[in-house]
Amino acid sequence: TSYRLEQLPVVKNADIIHLHWVAEFLNYPTFFKNTKQPVVWTLHDMNPFMGIFHYEEDVISNKKDFGRWDREAIKIKKKAIHKNKNLHIVCLSEWMKAKSESSEILGRYPHYLIPNGLNFTKYPVLDKSISKKRTGVDNDLKTILFVAFGAEIRRKGFDLLIDAINKSDQTKYNLISVGGDKTEINSKIN
């Protein structure tokens, strides 16, 4: 990227830098070389410890066309990131933490598990029967909730859920899907 975050006064004067999503926004070689402050990096996908991709399935399906570029990006990231000795990695899940800890890019740094939390004063826990009534699924059926941005994205597993539902008695369940665009399904589920 052409961005040089490390040149911004707010970054230069920071005591600690906390990174989140940095794709196409962080210039690895210049940022890590010129940043002396401690850096905390919260991972939201696998891209920080992979090459050009964000998920393992993308590496596998694009290896033939982009494998060389991916390996080159890994070398650049590894060399650049290792210039900052005070890097701390925050992962939102045990799975991501294990993947990052075993990576050649971020594996040497301390890792912490801090899952996303909910502010229950802003989002209070409601009685299940009241919630079902509000959403129109107060019909004595079991309710399945699926939450993901982009149910059509294969790695989200929506196709596996629909397959499992279609192999069961669909008349026993409600399905609520939250996030992304509306997705049509071939099922008799409510």
C-alpha cells in the first residue's frame, strides 16, 4: 500500500498501537521498521500470518495461479514484522490462536485469547418466549439461529446447515439467519 501510517502524528505520538483489520492499509516494511512502540494486533482473519490470502481455502484454490506471489508475500511480512520486537497478538478464538501460534510469521510472539464480548446493559438477555413472540417464531418448534455476514460464502457453513436440516424432519424447526443478503434455500423449514 502507499499509506504510511507510521508518519502520522497520532501514530508517532502513541504510547501503544493497536491494529485490527489492516489489509490494503498497512505498509508492512515501513510500518514495522519505523514503529518502536509496543504493537497489539487483534486478528480478525488469517491474513496477518498468511501471504496474500485471508483464509486457508483461498490458498488451496489459488495455489496454481498465485502460489508464487503468496510465498513472496509471506517472506516480506515475516522480514518486516520481525523488525518490531514488541508485538502482542490478540485472538478472538482458540482456533485462531492455535493457527497464529503455529505460523512462521507470528508464532514467535506472545498470544492472548480475548473473545469478543457483549455489553449486556446495551443488549440485555431477554426471555426466550418473549423473543420468539417478537420474531414470529412462537410456534413451539425448535429454533436454529445462524449468524454470518454472507451466508453464500462457503466457509461460513450455511450449505452444511441446510444439508443437515434437509436430512432431518424440517417441520420441527424454525430457521433464523442474520447477516448479509437474503439467501434462498431449498427446504420446507419455517
